[in-house]
Amino acid sequence: MMPKFTRREFLKKSRMLAAAGTLGLSGCGARDDQARLVPFLQTPEEQVAGTFTYFTSLCQMCPAGCGILVRTMNGRANKLEGNPQHPVSQGRLCARGQAGLQAIYNPDRVQTPQVRTNERGDPFAPTTWDEGLAILAEGLSQSQGRMAIYSGHLPDHVYRVAARLLDAGGSARRPIVWNLYRAAEGRNLLQQAAAEVLGAERLPLFDIGAATAVISFNAGFLETWLSPVQYARGFAELRKGATRGSLVAVEPRLSSTAAVADEWLSPPGGREGDVALILGRIILDERLGASDRPSEVDAIFADVSVRDSAQELGLDFEQVVRIARGFAQADAPLAIPGGGLSGFDNAPAAMRAVLALDLLVGAPNRTLFLTPPPPAGGELDPREEVSSYADAAALVEEMGAGQVDLLLVLDGDPYHDLPQAMGFADAAAQVLLIVDFSPFPTDTSVLFADLHLPQHTYLESWGFGVPEPGTALRTMTAQQPAVPPVFDTRSLADILFAAARLAGPPYADRLPWEDEFTYVRQSVETMQQALNSQQIQTGSILTNNLENFFFEWRQFGGWWSAQEDRPEVSPTVPQNARPEPPVRLAEEGRPFRLQIYPHLLLAEGRHANKTWMQETPEPMTTVVWQSWVEINPQVAEELELETGDIVRVASAVGEVEVPVYVFQGIGPDAVAMPMGQGHVAYGRYASGRGVNTVDLLEMTEVGDTGELAWGSTWVSIEKTGEHEPLARIERSDATEMPTGI
């Protein structure tokens, strides 16, 4: 346990250690890492001015893990594209991936280490890496099990280092990887459902490209869900050819995915699982189920009154019957239980109901598989693991109780990302030392951090990643710096390795690597040895020579198997796949369910400091640079509201004022708001812009799963009498519904 210094006394003591020359910083100084860069194609021995050079790397703008090509000229990156050979991206890249250039060249980047010795919230003072690392090392030495790590997204190689750091410090905690974007993906609940229905607790592999009929149950797979570039490629394959496969979207709000679907079913939020039961009952009644389906699956759809249930959900019965017939009679049907199901207390049963529909029509081992194991098995574990809401809440509670002396914010912005009701601000005041490693100023670093050690962006760092859910090809992607560091920053792994050396055993023992490059090289060697032990002799790299293997791994962007690996699904019929309606219904005075969704471009808010992301119109509303609340036209008429009118949206725990967008794609029982805005100190482009919708959420859990029921908050809408024109590219006051929807 740390001695009971004040925060100021602790920082003063650490700075005195630095001034006394007690540092040994080998491996963390400036390096000539550029000599190790390997371009995608062999280039002349000497660079020619004005000639493009391409480097492969790994996109870190979202957790999907796409391989990228970085086009450089004269030491500067000027274009990002998908790596045409990489199994996930295959030459494609989404808008967020393209905007990675605005991460490395952002004008608000933190350019040097900073320390604060006065009150939190006061301006930082520049410091040296020697002094900053001394403070961090002293914090590690004194923490003795009272250390915690928070992140919104950690690349696999960094997560492994972070886990070993906690282990060395005697902490029983795991790195906390959580924010509402990760919660909205529903990864943990989907893995649990796969374990119960598909026989293994791994993310399912939805082969949209091999399907001929797809029903998406609130998946949003063309937007932000899990691996959108890969799913977009699959969707393109679905639509190819004379047969042109069909897509039906089942979700309460018209998303970009639903807008390109052939048909849209809009049940109330949390009732999508009931639609799966209705479809299954119709398929059984018309004897259209797969002949090889498990016999026990029929019982799941028993006692479903299809006509009454459809009427209760506000669905057209004849349309539902037509969809059920087309789905069952398709050559290759696929039902997808999306992350949108995870926001309600009936989420586990809803996901099981959708997977049971897959069993009914024979999708397993045709269009539904399991993600293959990583190339090195468990040799490089632990890899990134998304925490539960309960884990994040427990961390904040322990901080507030004075049980955390050292908090490392490796990635993310907990003050902005965590719902206000969790009480992060009050809890942070009880932590002796908070160290932030973001390349940018964040709400958390500016308001709460004592030390800011800025890390490289991913375009300046080494690393590796195993994409999950990935594809049927087992893959380990290469990340390498494509350009020299722009500012006096360090890679996150190098910072932690250097601090561990200064702190001494057991940190130095658990993190023995000299630098990030050595660590990544050893990890690739471990993978190669694992491949040899598994007698895998085919793949994108054929050589057994380590030096050549590592060279080609960097040159081509990673290693991936030559043949598809689709683990056999062993379906088991779930015992409980009959979702009950959500427990939390409309409350007196708060008649509207609040639907928060990840902004297609800003995500949970990490990209709000990039002008390209702020300026690109949100597809369904075309709104830019601000927040809004989507309200059904009928409700708008009753409340005498028009697009641009300012309303007060109030839940049981908070309220915000925001302009209205009259939207035909939301039902009269709900209102919808995107995540992403509402920062207070995230650079010139994000600060003071819009509202943080996460602060409206009530802390309700999904049964005993530990996950947040983020779709179970109810709100009131109050007209303020003020009006603010929305920044949009449309001229009409409301979105026109696509023909046929």
C-alpha cells in the first residue's frame, strides 16, 4: 500500500528522484526505427524524392482490425487504403479508417510529456521523459496491488503488456476495456449465446456473402457493428448476380443498414426476439423447416400466437408471413442477432431466439460458423477482452472507496465515456496518481490527470493484432510505423517497458523486453513456432527462416492461412430462448424510451476531434457538427415541435437541451440520439460541441450478466421555446422514407 503522501508530496518526491539522476532509460530514447520499416513492395535502394512508398499496417480507428496500406512521400503519410491482400479489408477501408491521417497530424496533439503539481484542472507544465517516467515508476513501486487500468480499446499487443503489468503489481484486476460503443456491440452476450447454441464461447462468423437471404435483428452491420468493412464486402456479394440475395432488417429505428434492406420490420425496442419466434412459428406451421434441424428446436416456437403477436408488435401480418416463407425457402438463409439486442434485460433470451431460428432453417455450417482460433493458439494470450459494465462500475466504486492509488488511462476518456451516474468525477478525486497516455488532450486528462505521457499514434508504432470476429482465414496482422514520430512522443509499450525497468522487480521481470520492436519480433517468432508445432506448412508466408518470415510479415501486412478454417458447429437447443418483454416500461412523466446509438463516424466520441468526421453527414439525417434528438412526426405534431426546435430531454439521472430532428424512422414510443459529442476539453474541434447523451443513462443491468441495459432508460421531452437551425445538407424538414420500406 502506498504511504499516505498527499498527491503534491508524491509528485515532488518523484521529481526529486529524477533530478538525482537515478534513471536507466536504455531502450526508451530516440531510435532509428525507420531503418526497420519494410515497404509493401520492394523499392529502390535509395528513395527518390517525389516517389510514393507504401507500408502495410493495422488500422486502429475501431476494434475490427483491418489491414491497411499507408501511402507515404518524403516521410509523411498522405493516404490510407485497405490492404488488398488482407483477409478482412481486401483493399477496402471505411471513412473512419481513412481519417487516421487526422489522428497523426491533428493540430491538438500533445507534443511532449506534461506534469501537474498544483490543483487538478490547473494547466499542465512541460516536463522531460526522464522526469515523467520517474513519476510513473515511483507510482508502480508504491501501488502494491492498488493499481488499475482503464481503456476503451487496447490493441492485442498492448493488452498483453497491460495485463502483465497488473499481474506484476499484485493486482487481481484485469484491464478495464469498456465504453458504451463496446457495450453496444454486445460481444460478451453474443459469445455467451454462441456457447449455449453453437457449442463454443466464441464470436460467430456470419458469412453474409455466402447467404441468399439475411434477416438482421438490430445488427447495424453496415455501420459500426463488430467488423463493418468485412460485412460490407459480404453484403456486396449477397447482392451480386441474377439471384440477388435479400435483406430484411428488424429494428425499431431506421438505420443505414435498414435503409438499404428490401424490407424493414419495426417492432418496439427490446421486442426483436419476439419477431424471431413469430417467423419460426410460421415456418413450422407451413412445414418449411430444414429436414436436418435438431428435433428439439421445434419446442422453442410452440405456443406462439403469430397473428396476435404480430398485431401487438404493430407489424403487418401478411408481410411477416411473406418474409418467413422467403427466408425458409432460400438456398442459404442467415439470421443475425445484432448488438442492438444487448440493450435490454431480455437480451440473452433474444439472442438465443435468433440463433434458434438459424437452427430451424439449417444455417449452421452453411452460413453460420465460429471464428477460427488465433494462429498461435493461446501462446500470445491474453488478447483484448471487453469488460462488462459491472467490471467498470466496480472499478469506479473501488476508486471512490480509496482502494486505487494509481490509475493508468491507456486509451479512452472515462470522464466522457462513462455515464455520469457512475460517479467517475467524485471517485477520481480519491486516487493519488492518475496518468493519461492519450496522444490528445482529453476530458479526463485535462480535468483529472496528474501526469500526461503522450503515446505515438498507431501510424508511428509497432504492434500486432488477431482480428475477431475475423474471417475463415486464421490471421495475425502486422502493425508497423509508416512514418517517423511527428512529436516527442513514445509508443505505449516502450513507456511501460521503461517504467517497469525503473520500478525494478517484479515489474522488470514480468516485462523483460528492451523495447516494442523486440517485443513484437519475439511475438512473431512465437507465432511461427506455434504454426510449426501445429504442422501448418501453408499460408501467406512459406519460409521457415525467422529473419525472412519477420521481413515478409511486415512487408505484406501479416500472416494468414492459405485455406479456410471453419470450426464445425455442434448445435445444441437452448433451454431458454423465449424472451419476455423488457421489464422496464414507460414511466409516469417519462413516456419515451431513449435509444442511444453509436455515431457512424464519431463512434463513442473518440473521433470527435477530427474535422473529417465532424464534417461528414450522418447518413440518415445528414446532420453535421452537433447533437440532435430524433422524434416521430406524430409526436412532433402533438408537442407542436419542428426540426430545429430546442427541447429538454430528461431522464431520472440527468437532462440535456438539444435540437429536434423530425424523423419518420423512429416509432412514437421512442426518441433516438447519437453518441459522440459533449466533450469539454478534447481539442478545438470537439470541445463545447453538442451534448453527451451517455449522461442520461440509468444504471440498469441485463439480468445477472453484468452488462448494462443501455436501452432501458425512459425520458420526457419538454419544449423550451428556443430554435436552432440544424447544420444539414438536406432542404426538407424530415427524412423521406425510401420507396418500399
